[in-house]
Amino acid sequence: MSMQTKYLLEENQMPRFWYNIQADLPKAAPAVLHPGTLQPVGPDDLAPLFPMALIMQEVSQEREIEIPEPVRDVYRLWRPAPLFRAHRLEKALGTPAKIYYKYEGVSPAGSHKPNTAVPQAFYNKEAGVKRLVTETGAGQWGTSLAFAGSLYGLEVEVFQVRVSYDQKPYRRAVMETYGARCVASPSNETAFGRSVLAKNPNHPGSLGIAISEAVELAVQREDTKYALGSVLNHVLLHQTVIGQEAMEQMKMADAWPDVVIGCAGGGSNFAGIAFPFIGHGLRGGEKSRIVAVEPAACPSLTRGKYAYDFGDTAGMTPLTKMHTLGSQFTPPGFHAGGLRYHGMAALVSHCKELGLIEAVAYNQVECFEAGVLFARNEGIVPAPEANHAVKGAIEEALRCKREGKAENILFCLSGHGHFDMTSYQKYFAGELSDESYDERELAMALEGLPSVPEPA
């Protein structure tokens, strides 16, 4: 038998619809609230930030939303994405488990993020928008939106979290290659950025701060909208092409997954791989264990409070009920910059509350150790974020070894680490350490959560 098995779908098997888990949930997710009135937000409240097509997807309860053919035409550049069986990793671990991974690093930008960047750019272009502003952590999202903007002739401006801006200069270079402008956040280009720098000129930044800066710019010009790479319902919706393809590929392998794993920061790639499998189980199909793996230095699902909070640090966004560490919380500067977000997507958080998913947290060094083991056996160098999913899959495989169970394990390898080699160099030099957050800062951030009365 070949030591690597690759499962490929035909082009005509690429999904024609995005899957909306809201149609199958046994209990609706709590409403998103206006921060001033504490009443549910309506489409008009979101109109300054997003085109109406995306707003309607955000609130939709339909199970299937058709993917526009122009979007599918761009998807064809890399979709359907391959699914592999990791024979060599299985052998190295000595596990009876079968390990499969859905590889999203084949996209032009090197991650899963173009799955939503392309439709967001498409709908904004259709609405006559000229400029998109956004934030990015590690740069996967900024790179992807820059790529999508170049396809549709949109100006793109990206606020990149300062610590990642400094750690990953090549990611910034890719954004500029696609025509985007990249600015370190906090910056002097917004009132909020200047206020943060006034208090701490060396602030490492956070996704919450970068979101505030991007939103501040978006509302100043009518030809400008805001684009977000994770967290929101329509973003998670677009990513379900991952799980839908994986379901068909696992059928090809005759190996329905016992466990489905994804790394989790804001929740987009996790939802992309997990939501179609969760929905399958909710509709009476075979159920899988669903495991979200997050960084121990920013553990929103495992340490956060399920409460209403702002999605940004300045308090400019609507209030969303989610697992949160507090919008004022600044995570330490670990290398998985795409997972340095204080909150978790509302729908992922809701699934956790309903008992539909599990969550675990791992430290930085052990995740890099897992990524190196994966690379030396499977040949792909994972991004630091994806290393968390690799670590989760390895731990499940070792559990199967201890228990003598031949389970099927599926995880999403959400991106490659070709622009993250500085972090790998530090790992090999013994300079990479497990970053810890300040417990007092976390307590203060949680104490500062907005006061929202529980509904009668």
C-alpha cells in the first residue's frame, strides 16, 4: 500500500451551496444586541459595515444558501481541496487509529481564508463598494482579502496586529504583492489607535484593537465597507465548503470520522470543518465527536465566560453572546497570531453551550513539537495555528493507542507555515517559550464585561 492516500473530488463535486447550521440547531442562538438600546440589531444597524447580501446571510435561517457562480469560478482555482490519509504519521505514533486531514493550504493565499474572502469581495463589488478595510493577526486573512480584492478591483487596507506585523514580514509582503496596504496596529491613523499608543507606545496590539481601527475607518466613507475573516455567521457559513467536501471524501475512504478536530481562534476554520458534521448528526445521521483546539495562552472556550461582549476593544461593534476573555484582554504575543482573539464565534460558542462540541487547550511549544513531527512524516510544514489541530489529532491517536481503538480521526490542516519560519527557527534554537497571560488582567477584563440583563 502507498504510504500516502489522497482523496480527490471532481470539479463538478465542489459544493453548490453553503451550509447554514442555524437551520438545524435545537435552540436558536441568542440575539445580537445594539450596544445603545440593548435591543436585537436589524439589517439597517449593520448597513454601514456590510453590503445587504452579507447582512441577509448573517441572519438567515435557511439550511442552504446558493454559492454564486462567479464565486465558484474563483473557487475552482483550488477547490475541491484534497483530503489525505496520514499513513506515515500513524506509523510514527504506533496507533491503530486512521488519521485523515483536509488540506486548505492549497489555496493561492495558503490557507482556508479565501473561502470567505472571495465571496465577501464579490458581494461588496456587486454593491458598488470601492474600498475594504479589515484587521489581521498572523496575516492569513489579510493576505486572503488582498488576493480577493485584486480579483475584483477593490482597494484593500489591512490593520495587522503589531506583534504579528513584526514577526511575519513576508506575510505583509504578500499582501502588498496583491496590492493591499498593510499598517501595524495600534496605529496613528485612527483616533482609537492613537489613544492606545498614548497609554502604551509599545503596545503589542490585539485583534480587538485592530478591529476597532478598521471599523472606525469603514464608517467614515460611503464607498468603504468592513470585512471580517472570522467570528460572524456569514463567515462561518462560507467556510462550510471545507466540511461538505470532507464528508464526501470520507465516504470515498469508507471511513466516517469518529472524531473531527479543528484549531479555534475566532472559529472560522473550525466551523468550516465541523458544522456540516454536526448538522449531519442533528438531522439523524451518524454522530462524530467534535473537538476544538485552542491556545492555552488565549483560551476563550476553556477559560472564557459565556456572556455578552463587544467584538472589538473600543466598543464600537454590536454585543454578541460568546465565550470571551473580555474585549479589554490583550493576549501574550505567541506565534499563532490568528488565534489571538479574545472571543469565540457566537455560533461556535452556542454549540459549546448545547454540548455539541468539546474544547481543549495546548501550549505553544508542544504544538510546534507536533507540527515538526507532522512535517517530518507527511512533508507539509503547518502554520502555527494549524499546529494546534495537529496536536489535537496526535493526542486523539495516542488515546486510541492506549485504549486499543481503531477510530477514524479527521482534522483540518488550515494552512501552511511557509511564511512562519522565524517561529520554527526559534523553536529549533530553544528560544520559543510557552507564553502566559496575566491572571489579574484576565480577571479585570472579565469584570469589565458589559452589563446586559438576562431576557425575561
